[in-house]
Amino acid sequence: MKQSTRSVTGHVQRTGFGVFHCLWCVVRWLLFGLVAVCFFIFVTIESVLALEKGEAPIPEGKSQGSLSGEDVSPQRIVSINLCTDELLLRLVEPGRVAALTRFSDNADVSTVWEVAQGIRKTEPDIESILACGPDLLLGGRFSNREALHFFQYSDTPVLVFDVPKSFEDIYRDIRRLAEAVGAEDLGEDIVQKMQTEMAALRSGEDSPQDVDKKENHPVRAVFFQSEHYVPGTGTFENAVMEAAGLINIAAEFGITGYGKMDLEQLIAARPDLIIFSGEQKNSRTVRGEGLNHPAIKKALPDVKTVVIPTMYLNCGSPASVKAVRLLAEASRKLVPLTRESSSRSLI
């Protein structure tokens, strides 16, 4: 009887220990899974934040040195952003480009459309990019995030470029991509040429009369866009206007980034020059018609307008100098409106 009791007791003890052991195993695996999930979430958030800043992190094993030609310069480069299309084709021969965006050979929006002819076009999804077999992937801040995130953690180096807000940003982007493709000297030549052209636009073509006119009656302008959006400080359009020697009315309104200015505000500000994008100005839509509102011409009969081809505004590139030149030429033909300080009051 005692032996039977000890047997039952031992069985219960062994069973209890087994249950405890199983529970511990379950808890241990749950903890392991929780840690793995937390790590995955952390890496994902870090990647998204990096994309927001325009700089994709390079996984372990990839370094900027491997992109700069210290090993082998990339020979199958894929671009999934129109702006990287433009910079890339100015730095490497077409034979090193595996694919570009479908916009690259569109003469209405691309400044490199002639060179882009005959180069493979790809969609910005993972499967299409993989089919191109890239050894370097280029994208922009607003490119397909899933694709960029996927390739950031593959064996393919990735470079992501933000939207430039100044010509210094453009110079930086050119140098950065030039280093990645092993074309540093060419990149520096492009930057120096742009800087020389910009310096000539600022001073070389101005007569003493022009300089005096600018100092005493600076040309006030506004870049009027669809749905009444206007670019203020901290925008690429503002950088182009300032480079042309114009005063941006949107900045006077205290607009940073892109804000709105209704027709009443536009008319009250009395600009000397209104700037339009070619694609928006010629659009046969409600958005395009808003830029051609008869109230503008009726209230501001002396205001001058200039239309900048869209291809010069889509991206920050060497072609951006042409946008500055168009504005500088337009401003030289103007006699700024004389106005009392009260008429400059902002609504």
C-alpha cells in the first residue's frame, strides 16, 4: 500500500514538473517571438524615417565605398525616378543603364529624352526591378517605398535622393551620384559649369542701368500654380526665383513650403510678374482654367507673365539654369510697377 502511494505521488510530481516545463517552453518562445517582432518593427520604422529624410540606409556589408568605384563601378544601373533619370544620363554612358522610368523619353517632361531613347523602361515595382538585374538602384523620396525598402536589405546598393530646395542641394546630389557611379571628375565639371552660368546670369549680362533698376525697383513675382498654390521659402521654385533676382511675393506673405493664395490676395499684392508652369498653364482642365481667370488680366492689366516649360521645373538638374535664364530675361524687360507702400499690404 505504501509503495503504491509513493508511486502515485511520484507520478503526480513528475506530471506537475512536465506541465511546468511545457508552460515555460511556451512562455520562452512567446518572449522570443515578441523580441523578434519588436526588432522587425524597429528596423521598419528606421527605414521609413530614413526615406522621409531622403537617405536610404545601407545594410551591413554595403558601404558608400562600394558605390564610389573602389571595388567595381556599377554597370547595370536602374532608376525609378525621373529626376535620377536626368542626373544619371548626364554622368554615365547609356550602355551602363539597365532601365529608366517610362517618363524619361517624354519630350514634354524630360530634359534627357533624346538620350533615353532605346533604353529599357521599367515600372517601379519589385518584380520589374528584379527583372532588370540592377547592381545599383536609384530612387527619389516619393518613389515606390516598398521597392526601395526591399532592395535596401538585398545585395543591391540603393541611393535615394530628396527634393532639392536650393542650387546647393542640386550640386550636392550631382556630386553624390557621380561618386556612386565612379564619375567624380565629370560630376565636378557639371557643377562648375552650372556655377559659372549662374554667376553670368547674376552679373555678366546686366548693364549699369539694369543694376540701378533692380536696386531701386526690384521685380516682385509670384509662381502661381494649379488650385492657387504658390511656392514660398524653402522650395525649389523659390530658389530659381531668387537666383533670377526676383522677390517672391509668397515669401512676403510668410509662406514656407507650398501655401495657397486666392485671386483676391494675388490682385492685392500687385505682382510685376506672374510665373506659370507650361503643363499647368496649358491644361484643359478646371485646374488649368483657374490660372487663366479673366479677373487677373482685368485687375492687373499691366502685369507681365512668363511660362516656364515643365521640363525645367520637374527636377533639380543642370537644366534648372535654363529656368533661371528665362526668368532673368523676363525681368529685364520689365519696368516694375510704382506702388505706394499701402498697396503692398498683405491680406
